[in-house]
Amino acid sequence: MLLSTFAWAQQMPVKVACFIQRTLCATKTEDMGHKNVCLNCRKAFNMGTDYNNIREADCPECGRPMILMSHRFRPPKKTDDKKWLTVEYLIENGFKYQHVYKKNEAGQLLNTYADYPNNLRDAKEFVDEYKEQAQKK
């Protein structure tokens, strides 16, 4: 199988191979970096990975201040009202998708990250369980 895949790749025209490489690289890096998020317009703008250039800004559409979010944030679809309400709830309670560590039964922090919730019910439990790791306003 590997040999046949390699043979196929050798026969591929250079232009096609370059297109595939650019597409794969764009797919890998488009979600990287911090994001400015407008909760009013439900849009996220990638700030990239130049950490000297990361700052909050005003939304280019509505003019309201946007919220600077961690690189871990993956914005929901604009039409997904329930997930956007969950995002708003988490932000209001100090969770901007920063690293949050899981706890063991004794309440000690582990060296693994907790998964962020996808719905409001789970978000309320998440905020209650990890409130000591929330960012202060």
C-alpha cells in the first residue's frame, strides 16, 4: 500500500502537489493563534501567532469591543444559538478557553486539561467545578 501511494505521488503533476500542500497547511494553521471574538456579531477574527501583535480590538462590523480569547477557542457556527450562549456564559464566569486542569477525587489538580462544555447545562457544572481556575475580571 505504501509503495503504491508513493508511486502515485511521484506521478502527480507538480502544480497539483503544490496545491494539495498549500491546502493542507492552510487547514492546519487557520485555527491557530488567539482570536478576537465579537459576541454581538458572533464572529471570531484570528490574531495569528505573533504574540507581540495580539491585542483586543473593536469589531469591524458593529464597532463594539471584542473579547480576546485563547488559541484553544473554536468558534461555533454563527447560527448555533445554543453554543454561542454557552460561550457567553463561560466568558462571563472567567473562562476564556484558557487551560483548565482536571481534578482528582481529593480535589487536587492533575496534569491533564479539562474539556470545555458544549451546552449550557454542562457549562454551569464546569464553572462550579473549576471556579478557582477562572480568570479574574
